[in-house]
Amino acid sequence: TDIYKDSKQNQIIEMALAGFEKGDIKIKCGPNKSLTISCDSSTEKESERFPRRIAKRKFQKTFIDYHNQLDFAKIKASFKNGLLTVTIPPVDIDEFPTIDIE
């Protein structure tokens, strides 16, 4: 798993998930600005080359935005050639409300 910011300050999460398919992957936003990525492909299948079964694994990983700097409503994800890329843009400063004091 690689986590970094691009030139537009988007938070990028890249995960190499070779052997998994797009339908095996679930991405859920949770409370407190958390993002959970899970994969489950525990079906067994026979290998054509060798007389043995190959079982895939399952996992779950959670990422938390402790500084409240990311806009979870605008998350984008793609899965191509075994690489999952999740892009989370930063919160626009203009979106923070101003509080009037009575």
C-alpha cells in the first residue's frame, strides 16, 4: 500500500491487489472520516497446470483522516491491471461555515 499526495493535494491510496477482481473489492466510508477497503475472494479453484487448489485470501484495511482535511463525498476509485487507486480530494477552505456569535 502506498499513500501520498499528488500535485493537486489529493490524497492517493494505491494498493496492489493481484489475483483479485473488481467485484471482490468493497470500499466504504465510515464514521469519523474513515475509509475501509476490504477484499474477499475466498473461493477455491483448481489450477490447470498443477493438481492443487489455490485459495485466495481476504483482508480489511481502514484509513482515518485525523486532520479533517479530506472531502469524503468526492472520493473516486479505479481498479486496473491489479492496482486499486483511491483518490480523495482535499476539503475546499470555502466550504467551512462561518459562525455568528449572538
